[in-house]
Amino acid sequence: MRIRSGTGGRGPMSAWQRFETTVATLRADAERPDAKAVEGEPGWLPLETPLPARVRAAAEALPRTPALLWDLEGLRRHALHLVEVFGAYGIDVNLAMKSCSSVEVVRTLAELGLGADAASVYELEWAREAGFREISACGPGFTVADLPALRATGALLDAVSVRQARAMLSAPGTRRLGLRLRVPMPPALVSPTTKGRDSRFGVELTEDLADELRSGPAKISRLRVHTGESTSLTLGFRAAYALACARLLGGVDALNLGGGFLRLARRPKALEEALLQLAPLFEEPAAEGERYRVTVEPGGALVADHAYLVTDVLDVEEHPSRGRLVTVDASAWNVAPWSKVTFHVLGGAAGSEPATIAGPSLYELDMFTHRSDEGRYRFPLGRCAPGDRLVGTSVGSYTMTNGRSFHGLPLPAQYAVAGPEPSLLHGPFSYVEQGAAAR
């Protein structure tokens, strides 16, 4: 996918006309029959891999449940791998702070040299405390009152609306600002986990708005695009669209390509191929002297698969409509409302049978999900009985940051795999709990 523009044989085009022609060409290219192969469901798919031996041993040794067990060594290896893969194409990696608030995990990633992306003034402070080398920011809650905090951390804000952009640009001392774009994703590239024009967030450029942004004393210096979970095609389109917008506005020197890399990161060859297809997009601008600093801000792709939910079985019964119903001491509603989990029975019998796995709250939908389709509550699970221990995978992202204490149920204690036995992470275990304790 290359950016192309021209005069159409009708004399010189204005900057806006060139932009419109470029975007129309990008959308038409995406609608070609050979471009419509969106790779299955690019969503939060369950991780179908065996438990690492060290994780299994640590889960068996835990003194109490429910608990969140972090494989920090596995996280380090994976994070360094992603930094290397993206870095080979000149792309820097920032952690999306909204995905993980566990103090030791965040500090581990900061020590590896990653940057951070904050979606609130609170995450901004957590990122500063953790010692990240750089911080970016984007969220509808930021106001002019937060500018001192942003400037103190050196964080550039990417405005998510016209009103927010105008307020920040007109504030005293503002010299530059970032802008999140609402991407006009072509229908051929839309999937259940894709966000385009239906996204709540982002600015759609018009000719008048582009003129306004170009003519002001403060400049738009960074553009951000995020369209949900990525395939090579959606990543290529949003990058090409960001480049077209950068050329229209002028003065842009940085592009944030967003997150949504979980599925690609689980398939290393697919990620490499996606980045390889992306590289030519930047060759033409570079040849013309246009160079952009490019970043991504993965969350789940970094941390999801390196934490495990350890929970004990409270009850097993045959339900008239759900079949085998397994109740555990960890609440899906409180801890894992977004996660797609795979559960393993420790010491269980071989084989598996369908099961619904529910939490201990008195809420009908306190049930773990395995997939995004209509069978989302049905798990393949080995035979188990009250007192048995289960381990759920892929709970490192959007779990503790989503944590709540319905019924007063406490959030799981957090442990790390370290040596022959798991070690309790020092509390408060997350920045969310830390903030609550301070208040």
C-alpha cells in the first residue's frame, strides 16, 4: 500500500484536494477483492498452549487463592523480543499503561527501556514514578488544568477531540500538540474488533480544520492512529492514512501507530510480515527528506500472556441448561471482565469436557469467557471437584486495572515466579490500590 497522488489532468491540486485523492485511492485499494482477506477474528482469542512447568509448580505452591501469578522472566524475554522486532523497522515501543497497573510489572518494563503511554493524569504520575524513559499521553479526561503535570513529565498530549485540541492549543505556553485521528476504515477491513469512524475517539479532518491547525502559532507535531486489534492490512491502512494527514498538516515529525498487536504478537511470523509490508510506506517520504519518529503502544501484546489466575474450585454441579457448572473462588466480573481465558486443572484427569466456569458472586453473569462467539462461556476443561485448583491463562492485561470489589470480595494477591517457590509481590500490588490507600 503506497501513498499516491496526482493532478488528474485538471491542473494543480490544492493540498486538500491531494489529500482527498490520496485517501480515496487508499480506500479503493483496500476494497480490491485480493485485499479483503481479514485474517479470521482479529480479537481476544484464547491462548491454547500448555502451562510452563515453572508456572505450574508455582501455582501448586501458592498458599492461598485467588491469586495472580506473574512470570516476570517470561515477560522480560517477550518484551525484549518485541522491542527487537519493532526496532528492526525503526519503531519504538511504549507500554499502554491502561492495560496494567501492577507496580512490579510496570517497573520491570521501565527498566528494560520501554516508554509509557498514559490515558489519565493518574497513569501519567504512575509512569513517572516507574521511571519510564519517555511518556506520551492521550485521553478525553485531560484538561488545561493538567498541562503543568504533562509538561513536568515531558509528555506530549494527543488530543482526542476538536474541543480538547483547541483548548490545549490556546493555553499559554503551548507550542506543540499531538492529535489522535479518527480513521475512515474501509468496510473491507472492518471486523468485530475494528474501530474506524464509529470510534468515540479521534478527530476527522476537514478542509477548514486543517487550515486552522496549520495557521495557528502552536503546531501539531504528532499524529496518533488506533483502530482496534490489528492485521497487516488494517495496520498498513492506518499508517498510510496517518502519513497522508501528516503531509496535509505539515510540521508533523512523529507518528503513533497505536496498539492492538496481541494477535500478531502471538504469531511472530505474522508480525514480521506485517512490519515488512509497512516499511515501504516510509521510503518515499524519507527520500523526500520527510522523516518521522514512529512508535507503537501495545498493552495486551506485552503483558496479557505473562500472568495466570490461580483459583480453587468451590462447587461442581450439573445445570439444566449450562451443563457442567464449575464455581471457583475468583470472580470474573471483578477481575477478568474482558479476558478470554484458557483454564487448566492442576493434577486433573486427562481429557476434557465442556464446562461453564463461574465466580463466587451473586451475579448471574459472573462467568469467565473463552471466546467472543456464541459459545463464549463454554470451556474445554478436565474433570475437577471441589478443592481442586485451576490456572487461567492470559490475564495480565485489563484485569487488575479493571478490578472491582463487588460484594466486598478482595482483589487477588499478586505473586511472581522467582526460583523454586512463588514470591509475594510487595503491596499495594497495583497503582490503583496504591492510590486508594493514599486516599
